[in-house]
Amino acid sequence: MKTQLKKCFACNSIIVKDIVALNKKVLGRNIEKFFCLACLADYLEITPDELLESIQQFKEQGCSLFK
């Protein structure tokens, strides 16, 4: 089974696995449109670095989306 690449809804760039998981974590598990790190940060009105810190925290907490 091949995983389909996700692309950013806003800028069409390819999104890596952790950013897909982050989208699901903050926007809802059933979303169909995803943002890249920069566009998600703009959408949430925070910095990309804050999002990267969140990813680390979610991983440390054992969130199943980031495995």
C-alpha cells in the first residue's frame, strides 16, 4: 500500500509526515486539506518555531499521530 503525498492547500508544497500529523492534531483528525509548516503558522498566527516546539512536545507526550 503506497501512501499518497500530501500537498499544502495554500502553496502546494509537499508536506512531510510530522507536519501532516501536526495538522491533524491542531485542526482535527478528519481534515482533508493540509498546510505546510509556514502556511499553518500563518493560519494559526504563530511562528514556525513554535509549531516545531509543539511537535517535540507532542512526541514526548507519546501522541499516536507522531509515531
